[in-house]
Amino acid sequence: MRRTVSKITDWHLGFRNSNFFLVDSQLGWLPSVLTSGTDDHLLHKSVANMNYAASSANLSEDPSKDKDNHRVSDMLIDSFGRMHTYLRISLTERCNLRCHYCMPPEGVDLTPKPQLLSLNEILRLAHLFVTSGVDKIRLTGGEPSVRKDIEEACFHLSKLKGLKTLAMTTNGLTLARKLPKLKESGLTSVNISLDTLVPAKFEFLTRRKGHEKVMESINAAIEVGYNPVKVNCVVMRGFNDDEICDFVELTRDRPINIRFIEFMPFDGNVWNVKKLVPYAEMLDTVVKKFPDLRRMQDHPTETAKNFKIDGHHGNVSFITSMTEHFCAGCNRLRLLADGNFKVCLFGPSEVSLRDPLRQNASDDELREIIGAAVKRKKAAHAGMFDIAKTANRPMIHIGG
């Protein structure tokens, strides 16, 4: 008998008013491709007293090798010894949803198509990164699945010698029908964004219909053999924080990894600390209903704090970018759809790789530009309140 992810539909549209307290927590190159009510002063003080220190990743005795004895070029090693072996590539700025936390209601100006990277350009840069030590690539957007050549992109990227993981983060709206071909083309891992199990709330948050299609994509991903299927959930106070345990239930008998993400500030998403549900509070909510929750062993570069519940087939994770950052172990770099290179999600600094690429820069010249940007990467992001005041791009431009 086919089992499907259950849906919960009893919800009245609207945000709840609530006060809350923040709690301290310890807790060779490829051929060419054809083409409310909380006191702000006390709240700021509480957050300022939180423990933001992240334990440093243990570096290999050989500074040119990572924890898995994987050789990494100096181009990818920053001034703090962090080795950047994970590249996130935004394939497009276009998206078929309009999520509140990703873009403002009026939308965003999209980069003209001639200024976006072509597939050939993406493949050349990806080859450069992989031959230098990157072993994981994640495809993002916008919504990567709206790109017409997504299967072709996956096929060629998956053939890069040295690449171990080719992943994609998607809203799942059109994913179900594309999954078999994507898997056949070399896509090894999939993250599906879903912030509510309630169709009416989904439509409110995304300004579009499509909840049922996303649920179908989660089921389809399981059926074609992805294990685990990662489900990303941005938790926002008064909107979906009452669904945390409902999401955890999805892990009971299915290979689903629910990943609760702290609400993060980006241009146009009207971030407010009162909407933030901190990791400590989310964890407390889960433990009260699932007392058998236990911490798993995390890789030093892991962004998530991973947990397992006895008897559950899947697992639960928390991405704590705001209250307990993981900058010390960061191994991520970002290539945006317009060819800009970004070394920190929350930092405004970017450098163009598209321009020198189109000016016939050699691989060595591109490596020099990349290496210089990596060396300028800071030890940690500025903290949530400074991030909220710093000019940065909307998430749809950066890539999720």
C-alpha cells in the first residue's frame, strides 16, 4: 500500500500575537554544450547575551587536505585555514513562487538574460572549482527546476572528475515529473522547501497555489530512491511555529530529514527579531513531545545540528544561522546567476567572475580572482542585528 505524507488542514489564516523569551543555549575540461508586545530593549539585550561562539573545525595536519583527506588548492583556503569544498551555484533568478521571506511583495528586478551566465560558462567555472578541490555542488535559484536545460546541466556537472555530491534545493512545484530524469542525469541529493503543512498557509506565504504539488514531489523523491529526502522549513513566529511537531511526525516512518531554519534577514523580506524562533526554543518544543530525541555526530563543516528520535526512520535538524552561527567551520562559496562570486551568504561583498570570463581570462587569472576573494572572507558574520541593517541582495538573487 502506498503511503503518502499526510496533510493538516485545520487552520485559520492570520498571525498570532505572542510574547516570547530568548533562551541561552549550549544545547580535463568538458566539451562545449549546446544550448507584539515584547520589549525591544530587553529582547536586544537577551539576544546580545546569547552564545554565538561556534567551535572551530579541526583542521587536518596537512593544510592542503580536508578532514576526508581530500586535496584542496590554496585558492580555496582562507586566512583562517577554512577549506571551501562546497560550491552553491544559482542557475536562475526566476521563480514560480513569491515567498514573503525571499522577495518583497512588489517583486524584484531580474538581471537581463545576456548578463546571466550561460550553461557553458557555468560548466567552465564549475570545472575550475572542482579541479581545485570542490567536491560538492548544490544547484539553487530562484527556482532551478524552471531552467529548461536543468537535466543537461546536471548531466555535465555530475561528470566532473572529483565531484562527489550534486544536490539541488527546490520549491518542489514542478519537481515530481522531472525527478526520474534528474536522477538519471546524476542528481544525488534533493532538498525541498516547505514551510507549512496547511494549504491555506502555503498560499498566503508563497502568494501562489501549489501545496499539493510540493507534497507530491516529496513523495516522488522518496519513491525514486532519494534517502534522505531533505525538507527545509523556515520557522516564523505566529505563522508556522505551531507546526514544528507536525513536521517532526513526517520522520516517523519515512526517510525524511526535516530541517528547521531560523528566519534570516535579507533585503525586502521585512525581517524582525520578533518573528525569529530561536533554536533553543524549537528544540525545547520538540523534546517536550519527543523525549527520545538525541544528538547525532555532525561533520565539522555541517551547517545543521542533527538529531534522531528512537524508532523514527528519518531525522530532525536545526540550522541556527542567527543564534548559534557555524562560521568557524564554514566551507561554502556561492556563484550567483549573474556570475558574481560571494564568499559569505550574509556579507555584501561580491566579485564578478562573468566579466573576466567574457574578457577571455585564463584559468590561472580566474583562480587568482577567486583566491583573493576567499582570502578576504571574514572570520564570522556580523550578527543578526547588524546583518539586518546591512545592504544585501534579496534571497532570490543570492540563491537559496
